[in-house]
Amino acid sequence: MLHTPDQSALLDTYRLLLLPLARLAVSRGLPYARLDDMLRSAMVDAARELQNNAGSHGEVSRVSAATGLNRREVTRLLQADAAHAAPRRWPAGEVFTRWLSDPQYRHKGRPRTLARQGTAPSFESLAQSVTRDIHPRSLLEELTRLGLARWDEASDSIELQRDAVVPRSDFARMLSFLGDNVGDHLNAAVDNVLGDGSAHFEQAVYADELSEDSIQKLRSLIAAQWSTLFNNLVPALEALIADDKAAGRPQDQRARIGFYSFTQPMDPSGPAD
């Protein structure tokens, strides 16, 4: 099958994107048939989104032409329940984030050790500043279950155990992070490619010819840079939200600011200088 130069470049990019997803699926025994059906459904959803002003008349034909799927398959997918659950809040994660960033719950640049109950700053007041729909004890149990906080029953105090939300003991939660973070990053990159490149901020720094010792030093530097960015951004975002609310502006926008790193051995078959 012949492809245009753009389509050939796109296929090369898809190979890079699909390999890690395939690795994740194979490692957890997810069969190809399920992924194939999801891809078909995603193609239909994308075609409908691009044609959202065309109306319902002739939709099956238009989607079939755009995706290459036959009309019968398009009809099946259109009739299937394509409802996606709305993103749900994760109150325990919000408590963790506020504890890391709110000056009221920090001391000398570090998150305070908090009394479990009492007036602010306490864990009870922190939890209730995030939500009053969930009891603080339940939020505490979730944070301790994930290894994000530790409760000292003798002193009835709680301290954070990590400086980032990476719940390694909760595979489902880690998958949720993968979908949210990588999904938004990929959407930003696709918007930039399909537009003039200025829709979203997306930059990266690349380096090779590093030693394993240098990689270890780099990891410490990256962690410090993220800590600085996090501590600056979270209070600024909270202030912007409060300003919008006070001004009565429509609060119908969302933002995700990411920071990632990746290291691996260099390809020994690559060209030598």
C-alpha cells in the first residue's frame, strides 16, 4: 500500500507510541482483540469529533469514509454505549498535594508533622479544607495504605513519607495517572502538530554520552527542579482559582503541567561520531 510522505512519517511515529502500550498490555495479559475494538471505537469517536458540525444525516457514511471501517462496523460502534466516565476527584491525592504546598502546613521548607485532630494546622483541618464529604480518618487510612503518610499512634501525629504521589502499591491508581498524564501530554503534542505548534507548551532537553554515575547525579537534579516548580505552581494555581471565583468569571477551563524524565542505555548499533 502506497502512503504519502506525511502518512509514512506518521506510521513511524505510531510505531514508537504503540510499542510501550503493547508492552504494558502483554505484561498484564490484555488480549489484542480488546485493544483492536478500542482502537476502532476511538477512530469513530475522532471522526465524529472532526465532523461535529455536519449533523446526524449521513453520519455513518462520513465516518466510514474517514476511518476506512465498513458501514456495518461503524453502525455497531455508534450504537454501542460510548459514554465515558467523567474524571473523578481523588480527595486523598488533593490532601497530599495541599500538604506539600500550602504554607500553613509547611515549616522551614518542609511539610509539617501534623496532629491528627484539632485546629489548623492539623490533619483534620487539612482534610476538611479539601472536602467535608469524606471523614478525615478515611482520608488518613487511604494515605497510609498507599505509603504516602505515616500515623504515629503514640503521639497521635501524622507525617508525610514521600514528596511525590507515586502510589506503587496501587496498580489501578498508577494506571489512572498514566492515562491522565500521558493522555494530556499526547493531546497537547497532537494539537501542536495539527496546528501551528503554539497551542500548548511542550519542550524537552536531550543528552547522550552520559555515564551511569552522571545519570544518578542527574536524577537528584531533576527531583530538585521538580520540587521548585511544584512549590511555585500549586500556590499560584490556587490563587488564580480564587481570583476567578471572586471575579465571577466562568471557571470552565482546566490545566495540567507536567515534568518527566527518561533514561536508558544508548543504542550500541547507532552511528558513531
